[in-house]
Amino acid sequence: MGAGSSKGRIWLWLLVVPVLALVLLGLAGFLILPGIVQKWLGGDDFRMLASRQLSTFLQTEGELEPLQWSSFTVSSAGFASRPNAPGPWVWEIRDIRTGISPRLLLDRILRFPEINIGSLRLAPGTRPGVALPETPAPATAPSGSAALLREVQVGSVEIGSLRVDPGTATSGWGVRGIRISAQPNPSKTDFQLQGGEIITPFPWLGLLQLESANGHYIPPTLQLASLRVTSSQGGELRLVGEYAGGPVPRAQGKVSWENWSIPGGKIGVGLFEIPARMSGEFVLQELRPGGPVGQGQVRLVGARLQPGQGSQTILGLLGVLTGDTRLQQGAPLTTATAQWSMQPGLYDVNRIVAEAPGLIRTIGQVRVTGNNLSGQIQLGLERGLGAKVNGLTGGECFRREENGYLYETINLSGTLDRPQNDLERKLTAAMTRTAVRTGVDILQKATGNTDPNTPAGAAGQVLKSLFGPAGR
């Protein structure tokens, strides 16, 4: 009996001791392993390793400032590119704070549930074309504490303020004060942007306010689910789309805007000027070498027809001929719309319709090739006003009638800086011919010599042939 009990206790100890050993080893691992990893993470070896990896990722040369640990929370004053560092951008990251998950350290996983960055500032690099030095591969496999980790995870990244200084690299664009939240993972990174200002290179556009934006990045494609921007003048712009970089970049999207500013505050092609704001949309279909391809439509808001540089003579002349001062003083347009398309180096604006009821109506199309302008506009005057011009030009101008307007065809040419048209030349030439013909008729009637066989009659026929109606 005693021998049996002794053997039982021996087997019990043989079973219990390994279990206790495993428990003690687990407790030791739980207590010691985080301390070992924490000590390594707080050392200069890890800081320099992190600096090199961060520099490579950001395409710069910089250094992470010393890490301060408190339990499982760590902070750093930041990371900054060195003066005159090569690369396209100069980085300044301030106030980095994060923590690690001690439970996952037992699985050799270093997880940062949330990384908080106080501010991130980007400036165009002073040496964008200089290649970064290649980081030599380690001669031996990592050892010690570094070899304990098999994976690094990041839950989310919060940036309190993003600033990008405008410059040549950004084509004059910049941002400041934008808040960013991102949730990175190997397959997809979701992001949200809110607040802040967008700096534009266009004085007429001014500062823009970023209201919100969100989307995700699935390598190599950036997908923007929504973006909303407002202007200081009260306009609103919305954008959705996607972009994929690479040797042959791809992009598609749609932008719509309401009550937006017009470059220079007005639009015109030398015939007249139209101060207005605009609403519309544009669909980006593809990217080609040299520029985007797409089409859209636009509607002018608060549009008003008025004389302007290069058009005062035309509207003034029509005003004198018709006796209607609205052509000189301006009038509101109740309709002002157009459709347009673009491809590299070429803009087509078609289905142009602009109307001030009871005064003037314009339809037509315009093409811009580089800086050169071409196109054709049908300018319609209200029937009564058009009839006056038609009579004064001897029936040569404003002859075609449609829907209560008499129309004249105007051909456009020149450049965007110096647009030209043939309306003034046609009007003055027609009026000159009419005046000469009228003068000849008066002379012939006064002398009574209308017979072409007489000297006076022959002279009248010659004058009429020289200043006769223009070919139509």
C-alpha cells in the first residue's frame, strides 16, 4: 500500500511539475518579453533602424528624434529631413505619440493601435533629381530582440494638421490645416480628410475651404469616394474618381460645381463680355500623353451682357444703328449655356446658347487650339431691331429670320488674348456700299441721266459695280 502511494505521488509530481514549469515560463515570458522588446524599442538601434526605414519610405534622408517610453506608450518630438536632403520633398513631422499592444507581443506581433501626429509639413525638395543612397543589405540575419518580432501592425494614423507649401513641384497648389485619419492595412488603406484650406495658383479663385473628403487606396489605385470644397465667394465643388499611377497613368472621375467663379470674372470672345458665375459638370474619361480627355456642360449664373474690351465698337455700332441703348449699357441674360469637350491641346465649346429676351440671342460653337481661336456664332437681334440694321445695310446683313430674331453669321479668329471677328467689317462695308448706291441714285435722279450710254449714267453703273452688294 505504501509502495503504491509512493508511486502515485511520483507520477503526480511528474505531471504537475511540467505544467507548473510551463505556467512559470508563460508568466516569465509575459513579464520579461515585453520588457525586452520595450528596451530594444527604446534604444538607439531601433531608432536608427526606424529612421532609415522611414527615410526610405518617404524618399528623403532624415532622423527620428529620441523615443520617450512610459509603460507601453511612446512619444517622440518628431522626424525631419536633413538640410539639403535629396528627394522630391522635405518632411517635417512633429509630436508623434503612440502605444503598443502588450498582449500581441507574446505572439511576436508589434501592434500600434493608433499613431497620433500633431502636424505634418511638406515642402518641395531643393534636390528633387538627386538619387537617394541605397541602403546596404545586412551582412547577417537580424539577431537578438529584433529577431523576436515577426509582424508590425498599425491600427490607425491621425494627423492633426497637414501643410503642403506651394511651389514648382505642386504647380503652385498647396494646403494647410487639413486633418487626416487613415486606417492602413496590407490590402487597403481607408482615409478621411476634413477642414483646412487649399491654396490655389489663381488669384481669381482665391483660397478654397476643404469641407470633407474620403476614399481608399488599393495599390496602385487611389479611389476618391467624395470630396467637397467651398470657395470664399460662396461656390461649391464636388469630386469623385480614381487615379492609378505607373508608366501609363489612368484616371476617371466626375467634378460638378455650383455658383463658381469664372477666370477673370467674365467670359467673351471679343463680341461682348458676360460677367457671371458658373455651374456645371465635367466627366474625365481618360488620361493621354499631354493632358486629360473628357466632356461637360456649363451654365452661367447671374449673367449679364455688356460691352467690353474689343467689343465696344460692335455693340456701340449696333446700338447706334438700332437706337436701343441696352446694347451699349448691357442687359441680363436669362439663358447662357454651353457644352464642351477637351483633349490635349484642343478645346471645343459647342451648343452655345445665350439670350436676353426681346433684345439679342446668340448660338454657335468655338474651338481653341493651343492659344488660337476659331469658330462661328449666329448673332440674332430682335426682329424689329434686326430689320433696322438690315435696312441700313441694304438688305445685306441680318436677313435670316427664326423665332422672332434676325440672324447674322459671325466668323471668329485670332487668339485668346486678341480675339477677332468679321462683324464690324461686314457692317461697315455694307453700310458704305448702301451709302454709295444711295448717293448715285440721288445724283442720277438730280441730273436725269440714268441711261448707261451717257457719261453720268456710265459713271453711276461703275460706282454701283464697285460698291454693289457683297456676294452671299
